[in-house]
Amino acid sequence: MVKITSVKAPVEASIDTSALAMIFRSDAKATIVDARTPDVDHGKRIPGAVNLHAKSSEDEIKSALESEDALIVAYCANVHCPMAANMAKRLRDMGYENVLVYHEGLDGWTAAGFPSEEAKD
């Protein structure tokens, strides 16, 4: 008999534009993470997003994110950009449990008619 007590699978979970919009409409508690690096960041963000990318230190990440069980949505430019998936994996490796990837990214968000804002960081 094999007894499994806990398995933490490194599975990528994703979210689409309509589900992300629902989070905004419902005022659900979520941290939106723009995973683009400064060399490809054009100064626009999904409203309220924080910028955390491959070069962010663990201390920067931990200070920007509330807790390891908080809902986090990572995005980058569009479906061709791997930065969101890479950041989500890094966050899961650091122990963050509820990380979603928004593959459509900023391009998909604005193409659907949703607003962006100027980067504050």
C-alpha cells in the first residue's frame, strides 16, 4: 500500500480575458503581476499591476506579494511572450500556491476594450 500525504504539482493554471475581467468587476482580492522586463516594457500596465520580472530579487517579490496563498495573475505582452509563464513558475517554486497565467497579456486585454494605465514603477 502506498500512502501519499501531499503532492505539490508544478502545473500551470491559466485565466482568460473574461475571467480576468470578472476578477476586476467583483473586486476580488488578486495581485496582477506584469512580468515584462524593462527592455520590452512600453510603460503601460493592466490597472493596478505591479512589475516583477526575471531580474527581480526574491526580496522584491516577497515585498510586493501579500502571502504565499494569495491569488496572483501573471501576464506579459501577448500569447507569444514566455515571461508570464516563466514568472509563474518562479513564484510557484518560491512557494506561492495560487498563481494563474494570463497568456493573452496586455495586448489581449486592450484588444478586448479594457483600459491600461501608465506604469507607476
